[in-house]
Amino acid sequence: MSTKISHSGIIERIDDGCVHVRIVQTSACAACKVAGYCNAAESKEKIVDVYRPANGLKVGDAVTVTASATIATQALMLGFALPFVILVGVLVAVLSLTGSEGKAGVSALVALVPYYGVLYMMRDKLRDRFAFEIE
């Protein structure tokens, strides 16, 4: 198994200390020979920000953007797994305490507000930790 996730892309623009790279993210079936005849195939263009760029880059250069698989796993845990655990935990706790499904549902959703608020306040630190690199 590869320890890096990589995408080929083209530099869109360069700002102060940030390179914006356009990549084409494809689903597994998008590369299939019959993808043009199938509705399941999809690809999306995305802009990836690289905050620690290499020197000598210019707009229009073809580059490869990489991130480690460990960082990707940690980002998925923070973005999806931990909020899911909080949601289900609060839902079950409030439901067992009150017996009201409505209160449990609202409480579970409200419990995510502080979590995402903390993530938002830590966005600069997280951006440095979960950074892409240009090879």
C-alpha cells in the first residue's frame, strides 16, 4: 500500500506563500474504458492550496501534489469519525435520560456546534498540520 496520496495538477495562481493547484479528482470508475457510456463515472476539478511551495514555480506549470496517507486518515477522523461518535453518543445519552426522540435529535445536532467551532478556531494550526506538498 502506498504511503502517499498524489494528484497531478496545473498551477492556477500564486499568492503570498500559497500556490493554488487545479487537480482533476476522478472516481475509480472514471478511468474505465466504458466510463463514457456509464452514469456512475464522475470526475471533478478542485483547487488545492499548497502553503509551503517549492521555489521556481510559475503559473501553468504541471506539478504533482502529495499528502501522506497518515495525514489523510487523521483528517478523515477529525472531519467525519469523531463528529459521528459525538452525534451518536449524545443522541443515545439524551434519549436514555429523557425518552424524547425530538430532544435527543436536537441535542445531538447542537452538540456538534462547539466541536466544529473549535475546529474553526484551530484552522491555522490544522492547515499547517494537514498540508499538501508539491513534488
